[in-house]
Amino acid sequence: MAQPPGPYDFLPAVASFELRSDDIADGQMLSMPQVSGIFGAGGEDRSPHLTWSGAPEGTLSYAVTCFDPDAPTGSGFWHWVMYDIPASRTELAAAAGDVEGTGLRWGIKQLRNDAGMAGYLGAAPPPGHGPHRYIFAVHALSVATLPIDANASPAFCGFNMFGTTLGRALITPIYEQG
């Protein structure tokens, strides 16, 4: 069976660059720290370590997102959005996306996820729903700041990134509950 499309398959093609993590890997099961505790899946809601390199020339800032296109919502589920990450920053420590905002330095901002909290919400697909993809993306942007505020939705952030995205790097682990 062919894999369903991801959220970036419908956008104009952009350059790719390298994204690595000490915590997650393409096609591998998420570890319990990246699984949700808030939603009762036994995890810790800890955002993974991410580091990237080779972004396109002209990058002035980055945004980092995590999206589950397999959520049974008809519109997917946004787990995490950080934006206005200065171009000089190319790494986020594990837990940088906590709800306390400890990773929000250097002008970095965080939006509310689809559960309504500002910060990373770990994986918690419905039991028996099968494997879900968690698409962690680093977006290289041609603007230093996005024209949005803390009340913006993740989709509106994506809309504002449209036309300013120079490149995108992805890691897509999976998770399922029995």
C-alpha cells in the first residue's frame, strides 16, 4: 500500500538540507520521552533534540514544526510549532519545547498546538489506530520574523511561511498504541 501524502507534498518544492537528532530517526518508533504523558500514553511530552546544517543561502530564521497527518481529524494534528529561531541557531536541545518556555531565548516563540497548549505535545494516537507519522520539520525562512503573534494557529503560521520558505529538512518517526 502506498504511503499517504504528507503536508508538504502539496506545496512548491524547496531546497533540502540536513536534519539530525539524538532522539528520533526516520521510520523508527518514537521513544517514551517523545510520547504524551498529558494525553495518557505513558510518555513525557519532551521535544526531541534537533540539529541541522546546510540551509540555503539567504536564510534569516527557522521554524520547527511537528505534524501528525494520520490523526483521525480530517485535518491532521499539530503537535509543536516554534518560530523566529535566529539563523545563527542550528540546534534545539531535548525538551526545548517544554510548556514552561525554557527553550524560548534569542526571540524564539512557540505557538499553541492543536491541544491548545504552547509547547510540544508527544504522540498519543488512538489505541488500535495503527502507526502514525510524526513529521518533524525545520523550515529555513527568508524573513527574520514571521508577522504572527501567540494567538496564531499552526495552520496560519504555515500560511505565513508560504512564499518565504527557502528550504525544509524532515525527520519522520512513527508511533502507535496497541
